[in-house]
Amino acid sequence: MPTSRQVIVDVGGVAVLLKTADAPLGDVLERRFGRFLNPSAHPDFQFDVTLAAAGDFDADADLKVTGGRGRWLVRRGDFEAEWSVAERRGSIRQTLNPYAADSVLRIVHTLLLATEGGFLLHASSAVRDGRAFLFTGPSGAGKSTIVGLAPDGVTVLTDEISYLRWTAEGYVAFGTPFAGELSDAGDPSSAPVAALFCLGRGAENRHDRLEAPEAVKALMRNILFFADDRDLVGNVLDTACDFAARVPAFRLAFAPDARVWGTIQ
């Protein structure tokens, strides 16, 4: 009997156990989630992960999330997954790649956060002097660039997907393993959110305050949510409105050099 590999991935204080009997797949998962592995954590959820051949799936199939009321089915061209929130268990059949389980975890967290006053945001984030700063915008806006220019003393939480949740400290940003161009940017730490910056390129570094309705629009354009569920979408919109009312937001134009961090306070 092969020995089961148990990979516990802890993001935002939620520990998910990925359990597999396939040693190469276990190696892939451990490499992918790196610093977010927490073998001593008590798992909140468990997924049994099995290996499938690439030909078992339609390689061109787009991501599809179906279900509701706590039971979800997720399919894409490299995996299929099932998850019951109430039973705290699920299963993943995937090809031997690091992106399938990564995508499942992103979806799991979006569904959980939608019920807990939070969301995943297409944004980089970093901690300076104990406060987190978020940088959002479309692809090419400079999310990875701006955290890549961060000076010493700044901790990068992520260069791609930021994890936001309401806590007793207000809105807090948590590091994630969901990386972009910097690949291994995430740090498993957290800090209260000080400000949101909507990025744009410019000849000089300047930022202007955004009114709450503009901030809500920017958030909703960049929040990750995959399920067609009216109630959960409503929750996400309510959270975006509350976030915009509590966290100052700015439009930031910047030239791609380290001097931009002189304006981020």
C-alpha cells in the first residue's frame, strides 16, 4: 500500500489538507505552496487528490463552477473537483501540474470569503511599517512592477492575488501563494489595510483620492469570484461597498522606478 502524502496549505488562517497517494503529485504540491505549508495546522477542510491522465479531460475546456448551497463542482481542462462545505471534504482529479490544485484553492477561498466579509482581489499587496497597501488594476497596470520596486523593510504579501477579510482590527490583508510574474512573492504574514491604490502608468508619480463609488467600481472589476450564485454575489458587493467606505482609495499614476514608494504612505 502506498503511503499517503499530506500537504497542508494555510492561507488566511484557513488550513486545507491536500491528501494524495501519488508521490510525484505530492512533490508538485509541496513545491507549489512552499512557505504556505503548515504541517502542524489542524485542517479546516480536506481534499483527496488523485492523478489523472491528460487525455481524461478536454484540454480546451474553460473553468466552470456549478452547484450551490454548500456543494460545488469545479471543472477545467486539467482537473475536476467536488467540494461539500458542510462535510468539510472534497476531491480533486487532476493532471500532474501545479496549477490545478492552486485553482481549486482559489475558488474555495472565494466561496468562503463571500460568507465571511472578505474577497480575493486581483491586486499585489505589501506591508510597510505594520500596514498593508494594495495595488490593483488590469493586467499590465504595474501590480508586479510596483512591489518589485519595494525598498528594504517592505514585505510583499503577493504580486498577484490579495486576500482581504474583515477582522477585529478592521480589514486585514493576508499573504497568499497565488503568485504572478514574481512567482514566489507571497509571504505568510498579514497586516491591517491602510489604503487601496488603483494603478495607471504616468510620467510622474502622483495619486488622487477616489470617492467611494469609484472605489467600489474598481473593486468589483478586480474581485475574483467564479460561481453563478446570486446570494454570494450580493455578499461580495456588500463587502466591496463596506470596504470602500472604510479604506481610503486613490488613483496612482507612477513611473516604473523606486521613487514611487516615496508617495505611498
